[in-house]
Amino acid sequence: MCDHPACRSSSPRDEGPVDRAPSPAPAGPGEEVATDAFFDALRVLCRARAAQMSPERRERFLAEQLARIEQLRLRSAR
């Protein structure tokens, strides 16, 4: 969600092999895959990034990123 290079990087870091947890089982009826806490954390990270920007850029950045986070939240709730 965040446009910061570290946030959008998809290349693994050279930290050696990583033990990955098994993928979670598909959610059953009524279960949510993503939690509100996850989306709250995304909002906090974007606000922290925005705090380092100029006021003009900050407003646009926050509006765009918060809208994207909300779209993801709504999509994950389906």
C-alpha cells in the first residue's frame, strides 16, 4: 500500500534461508481472512511515512493510500 521502496520491495533480503510457516487453511463460513488489526497496522505505517513528507504531498499520499487500504479491506471481507 505504501509507495516507500522498502514497503513495495518484493525481492528477498540476503538474510539466509527463511523458515516459512505453512499457508493457513482456507477460511470457513463466517471467518475473516484478514483482521482489522492488520489493516490498522497498514494505516499506521502509511501515516508514519506521510509524516516525513511535505504537507502538500502528505494529503494526497494519505488520501490515495487510505483509499487503497479500504478497498483491500472490503475485498478481503467478501
